[in-house]
Amino acid sequence: MRTFKVSIVLICFLVLPLYSKIYAQLALPDSLLGEVSLSAAIEYAIKRHPDIRKAQLDEKITTTRIRSILADWYPQVNFDFNYQHNLILPASVIGGNTVRFGTNNNSAAQLTATQNIFDRDILLARRTSQDVQKLAGQNTSNNKIDLAVNVSKAFYDVLLTIQQIKVAESNITRIERSLKDAYNQYSAGIVDKIDYKRATIALNNTQAAKKSNEDLLVSKLEWLKALMNYPEKATLQIVYDSLQMENEIQLDTLQLPDYRSRIEYNQLLTQRSLLISNLDYNKWAYLPSVSAFGAYNLNFLNNNLGELYSRLYPNLFLGVRVGVPLYQGGKRKSNISLAEMELQRNDLDISNFQIAVRADYAQALAVYKRNHTSYLTLKENMKLAEEVYDVIQLQYRSGVKTYLEVITSETDLRAAQINYYNALYQLLASKIDVQKALGQIKY
């Protein structure tokens, strides 16, 4: 008798690794984006990432497998034909005498039909078909959410490095101007060469930092392209609106988490529905299987091969087959107990997930609040550092301040700018974590 394990593999409500490996070898033609915003990067990744495409293919495979199993509910009609030539006729002993019977040639054609009336394997497939398809779709949605989060964070990481390079470029421009002033004053004999050398050291350090960030940017862009499944040799033209990004950092911190909005919770509910069907399936093991069958036979018998099909001997029969399971060594009872324990385990998974959602949200919210406070503080520090640098630069040119103070204020400004952009993008990334914990990222 077919078991539930075989049936559940056939309807395939879990991972389909074989087809996933085959599909992973397929690739879409290269496609390039003119400009890559965050939304465009996410949309591109969702359309082209192999994991998403495998999940979508798994949905189609699941639908096709269900359709294949449900086909067993329809009448199964078959046709068979055979021809047989007896070189030696079969013999039988009747009243002490050996008698051979039959004909040298015989042929038969058979048309059979069967109809399942009750079969628990097929009934299981019919009952769980919608849940199986739903679970496959939820798995795709979950993969899309994870991919969107990863692409967003990688995109922000690229922007952070780009901003660090821009900060270095602006600092290089300022230092080169200061270096020129220091050199002119040194050439005029106003100051010694210390200021000139300090400016040179500061310029070299800033140029080295810029080169380091440029090298780092290459690796971060490659990671973003990998997440997007973007052509390897193509260039990503990143575009963004700094003002809009600053406007998007705000988040309602008074929201309360609702585990029912999380895709993981819905997956657990769908699995629970399947486990309930599994329990019912094992209880159905005490019921008989019932099917109807019939056959129409066309028999041809003749010693002369040329006249074999000249005369027909047909027969027709109909019947009902009932299979009654009587004793299986306690296997059915054990399977029912196992199905009940699996259902209880799923209930515990749901309870644990509800607790985990609250903890996940609390942690994500705490990180967001911390990053938000840091962002506001560092934004104010950057403004103050700009003001201090401008004042000291003017005072230095007027001979009031030393060049050491210029270098110090320039270093403070560079650090304030980098810290600000770090805080901005960390804040945006932590906002994504909060939205994911709230179940607000949906695909």
C-alpha cells in the first residue's frame, strides 16, 4: 500500500532540490539599466536572481505535480493487444488420458477501465492542493523579502563609500589650497617650512584614504551586482537623492509588532494545515479503498494463422474492488501518534515565533533609536565643524591662527563628515530591519 510519505513527496510541498539545481544553470540574457536607483535595483534583482527564479519554478512544478496526482480521480482507460503461437499445445490428463487442447494461434485485445471511488492518497492530494500551492508561493515571497533587504543594505553600503570618496575629494581640494597658501608664505619667508610639510602630510593621508575607499567601492559594487545578478562586466550607474533619503529616515516608533503580518507566521499556519491533513490521512488508514473496474476482451482462436481473425470470441466483465486493511502490527496507531506529535510541535513553533517577533522588533527598534540619536548628533557636529573650519581658515589667512589649528580643524571636519554619512546609512539600514520585523516589507 502506498504510504503518506510517498504521497507527500509526490505533491512536493517542501523543497525541490533536483529541479532547483537544473534551473540554476539557466540564465536570462544580459540586460542593463540606464540609472540604478534603490527601487530599480530591487526590482531588477527580484526579476533575475537565481534563488527567486528557482522559487518561481518550484511553484510551477508544484502545480504540475498536483495536477498529475489529481488525474488519478479520472477514469483510467488502457488498451492491450497480444498474439501468441503455440509450438506445442498445452496438455492435461483427463481420466488417465493425456489430452491437448487449445489452438495453434491465438490473439487477444483488451480494453480496460478503472475508476477510484475512495483512495486516501488521492484524497490527500485533493484536500492539500491549495495549501501546497500557497506554501510554495509563500516561500517565493519570503525569498523576495530577504533579497530586497540584502539589496537595500548593499545599496546603502555603496552609497556610504561613494560619499566617503566625495568627502575625501573635497578635503583634497581644501588641503591643496591650504598647501598652496603655506608654500607661498614659506617662499615669502613669513613662516618656516613646518606648515608646508604638515599640509603635505595631510594631503598624502587624504589621498591614501580616497584610494583605499575607491578600491573598497569596487568590491562593494561587485557584491551589489552579485545580489542583482547584474552582468559582470557592466557598469552600475548609481543614482540617489540625498535630500529624499534624509526625509525617508523617519519611522513611527510607537508601532506595535503584529506577528500575523509576517510571512514566516503565514508559512507556519500553512504547514499546520498540511499537518492536520496528514493526521486525517493516517486516520483514514482504517478505511477500505474502493475502486470500480471493467474490461472488454476480444479473443481470436484458430489453428490456421491466415484465418485467425475470421472469428471473434468476446467477453465483458465489470466489478468492484474493496481493499480492507485488517492488521498491520500497530503501524497505523503509531503513525497517528506521530502525526499528532508533529502537529503539537508546529503549535510550539508558532508560539516560539510569536515570542521571537517581539524580541526581534524590540532589538531592531533599539538599534534604530540609537542610530537616530547618533545621526542627529553627528549632523549637528558636521555643521559646527564646517563653521569652525571656515572661521579658523579666515583667521589663519589673517595671521591670527597657526597652521596647526587649520590642520586640526580640517581633520575634525573630515571626521565629522564621515561620521555623519556613516550614521545616515546605518540609520537607513536599521529602519529596514524594523520594517522587516513589523512585516511591512511585502512582495
